[in-house]
Amino acid sequence: MADLAIDPRTELNPPLVTGGATYSSVTDQISAITEGKPPKQWYVVMGVAIPLAMMLFGCLAYLVANGIGVWGNNSPVGWGWDITNFVWWIGIGHAGTLISAILFLFRQKWRTSINRAAEAMTLFAVACAGIYPLFHTGRPWRAIYWLFPMPNELLTMWQNFRSPLMWDVFAVSTYATVSALFWFVGLVPDLATLRDRATNPVRKTIFGILSLGWRGSASQWRHYELAYLILAGLSTPLVLSVHSIVSFDFATSLMPGWHTTIFPPYFVAGAVFSGFAMVVTLMTLARWVYGLENLITIKHLENMCKVMLATGTIVGFAYGTEFFIAWYSANQYERFIFLNRAFGPYAWAYWTMISCNVIAPQFFWFKKFRTSIPAMFTLSIFINIGMWFERFVIIATSLHRDFLPSSWGYFQPTWVDIGTFVGTMGLFLTLFLLFLRFLPAIAISEVKGVLHHQINTEKGVAH
Amino acid sequence: MATSLLARLGLPGFGKETQKHYGVIGNFDTPEDLLRAIRTARAAGYSKMEAYTPFPIHGIDEALGERRSPLGRIVIVCAMVGLTGAVLLQWWTGAVDYKLSIAGKPLFALEPSVPIIFELSVLLSAFGAVLGMFALNKLPTYYHSFFNYTRAAGASNDRFLLAVEATDAKFNAEDVKTFLDSCGSRHTELVEA
């Protein structure tokens, strides 16, 4: 039978590293990206990203000089694009932690080719998110006294720890710190590889310092692996807590449309959904620019499409549940807010959200879409847009028509709102491109671990 | 104090004793060859050994006779400090030092304190895991004689190295060299301290 030629194991589990890779070819391929000159596309994207990042700094300087009034936030919509963008960016970061921590605990070996870049994405996304609440204080240089319990003579008072906004400060800053630690710990062995390969003394010194004198000895790996496992174990509940706490900012209020217990799981699913969309957007581009098709295979991308399908469907289900509960609550304010959401002045935003978040991912039921790069790239862009609209819809529609019809309004963003948002994308892209250029974008030592397992499986060695 | 700190960093001239050789290092093609060499060496009576590999190899700790890492205990202590600190912070600032009644809610209660208790426990645990791992691994290290091995760079690429250290009771450079060669080492070398 000809069928016997196909090993059922490889049929079900296609190899995660292809192209006849060896340990040294993995080292060479990934290190070469940081050692050689970047490809032309890198300069092209950087040429777009840096001016946008500059625009961000310009907008922020303008805001600090003139006050928060330069944003469109005003009564009744006191939270506008700033918090929308904050939640959007934080959500994007969640995929990085999910890939690095949760998939690690579930022993999903396919995570190894994408975890490093996804973690970097988390850090940069959280940095972009942090800009919004920080600058919404108006005087960011004093924010440390307002946000953190720093003893000082300025206020002679303490924060209100019973407020979800304080929980959010602790959740987001803990998340940023732990993600940075996790990322750096993962980088240490790879930085040692770059140090050992370096021929230029400056490069050797820089990577020598960054790699802390890592030797890869068995006794070091022993502590290292446990530290990695513990960090994964800590990051897993952490990532679930962060978006739950972000959702508390809304859920613990008494606003119709916000005051719902479904928010924490619904926000977490949405965060993972948008984060995976961003990972797919970035990874399809990075693998094309750097020719990493043998390391980031279709199998990796297909798995991410499946995650988007699952989380997108959860999000769609949550939208339905919200409507059902609004009707079932028999509360006229709750019913009004949801009817207004779907058919009021923001109907255009609501239906954009539904099309992008509920309908778009359904294409991933078909293998043809899950394995087509242009299809998944396009759909991931739609999902990124849809998830931004989700936050905007939740925030704007609940606020713009409050209990007193005389104070109803309609939120209009200003040029500063738009400039700041587009600017954070520039900052994010700049940081991501610098990361691709100067640090190993794929976890070299982890890919070798997977390759070792794969070689043994091919040889038929029981593992 | 300063001297011991410099010695801990491995700065030259601050070491414990001036030892001439680090040991003999053998160079293997695959993790399986390395594991086989370690087991043979243990059977032959060598005990002070260290393996250097580009990625963690399962079963190597058992083969080398290493014990479980104590990192978990460090992290538990850090988590407890974070937990206690978060409770004290929220109780003292809210219910002792700056009493502010908001909507008649209690000045301190456990329920609204849970998020920050959780976050601070995780934060301190993560620092404990990372800094604890660095301390156990003596990182950052300025100098280590392993790097005197001419092919040390292989350990971060595709080679699997086994060092039999000079501190081993049974250590004799010529014997160890012959032994590692017989195990299939591709490049065996006596390494300076």
C-alpha cells in the first residue's frame, strides 16, 4: 500500500521545523538576521514608522502644553479614544503572554517559533497602552504620586485602593514588569549565542554584558528551566487577571451597558482574539521579509487562525448574551442602551464591530482560509479593526446618552486624538522593527529543543 | 565584603585558590552521545562533572546526580512577602493613616483588596524567580575558566560538551583525556583555570 509511505505521526503533526534544519543552521539563520544588513523592506517600513512615532511625541507635547481639552473627551463622553486605545493595546499584548506562558504549560511545542516575537509585541503594546492613562492625567511627571502609593509632601493623602482604577494601575504595571522579566530570561541563552558568534569587539562586549556570562551548563539550565516554568505559571493567572481588572473599570460602575458580570471573561477572550490577530499580522510580514518560512510554518499560522476562530466565536457569543440579558433584566435603561448601541447614532460602529469580529473569523472554519497567507493577513487586519471598534462601542454608546436626555451628546475625535492613536502605531512598529533588527526574533535555544524532539521522533526513539 | 563580592563576580585575582587547570572538556555530536558519556563517566567513578549544552537536555540532571533546584522555595517566600505587604499597604493607608469614607463602604475589607493582593504577590514572586535564578546561577559572572576552552562557543550553537573538573578526586589530565576520547569526544582539551 502506497499510503504506508506517509508516516501517520507526521501526517497528523507536520514537523514544526522544516527544510532539513540542523542545530547550527537554526543558529545561523536566526543570528544572521541581527548580524547582516536589514532587507530593503525594513527601511521602507521604518521610513513610515519613525515619522509616525515623531507625530506621537508632537501630539503628546501639544497635549501637555494645552491640556486635556485638545482631545475630544467632554461631557457626556468623558472617556473617549484614550481609554479605547488603552484597552485595545493592552488586549493586543495578551496574545504574547498566552503564547509564552499558557501554551508553554499546555506543552504546545508550536509556540517556540513565535513566542519571542509575540512577547516583544506584548511589551511594546503595553508601553503604547500606558501612554494613554499617563497623559490623561495631564501632568505625567506628577502621575507617579497619583498612581502609586509614593509618600510625598505634595498631596499628604493616599490612593483609594477600593477603586478599580487603582487595581488597574497595579495590574498593568505588574503585567508590564513580569512580561519584561519573562522576555529577558528567555533571551539570556540566545544573547550568549550572539556573544559567542560575535567577531566585532563592540558587539561582543554588548552581548557579553547582556548575556550576563551565561554558559549553558547543566547546573544553570536546571535553575533556568524551573525559573521559566514558575514564570509561566505566574504569568498565566496574571494575564487572565489583567484584562479582568481592566474590565472592572467598567463592570464595577453603575452604567447600563457596563454594569455586567460577563465582562471579565468576555474581555479576556476579546484580548486574546485581538492579540492573535496582531501576531498573525506581524508574523506573516516578518516571515516574508526575513524568509523564515521553514521556522514559522503554515502549521504555526494555521494554529493561530484556529485560536482566532475559537476566541472570535466566544466574543460573538458574548455580544449575544449581553443583548439577551438586557432584555431578560426587564430594566428599561439596560434595554435602551443596547437598542441604542445597535440602532442608535453609533450603529455604524456597532455593525462594523459585528462584521469584523463575528463574521470575519468564521472564514477560518475552512482550511483554505486557514492556510492562505493573504486571506489570514486580510482577516487579521479586519479583526484588529473590529476589536478597536468593540472598545469604542462599549465606551461611547454607554456614555453618550445617559439618564438625562438634555445632556445627550455625540463623541467627535479631534486631530490630536487621531494623531496620538496613529502615532502609537508608529511607536509600536518602530520598537518592533528595532527588536527584529537587533535581537534574536525567534527563541534559538527553544527551537533547538523542538528540533531535538523532532529528530528523535523521526528516528523512532521513544521519548 | 568587597573582596567576596568581587570573587563572586569571578573577577580575576579574587578567586578562592589559584588552581592551574579547570579540567578536561570533551566535545560530543548529539545529546544522546553526551548522556552516554556522562553515564559511563559516573560508572567509572568521576563525580565533579559539568555539561554545557545549547538547550536543556532532559535526563541530564539525573545523569549528573544533581538535586532539584531550590528556586521554588525562594519564590514561595517572595509570594508571601508580596501578599502580606499588599494587605498591610491597603489596610494601613486606608484604615489607619488616611481614613476617607466613600459611600459608607468599610475603610478596609478583604474583597476589594483581592486584586492588589494578587498582583503584588505575582510581582514579588516573579522578581523572586528571576533574581533567585540569577543568584543560584551566579549571574552575572564576569569570568569563568570554561571559556578558556578553544571551542567553548560550540556550547551555544550545536555542540554538547562535558567537563571533568580538576577538583575531582580521581582527576588525572591524561587519563581523563583518553577516557573522553574513548566515549566519542571529537575534540578533547585540557583547559586552563
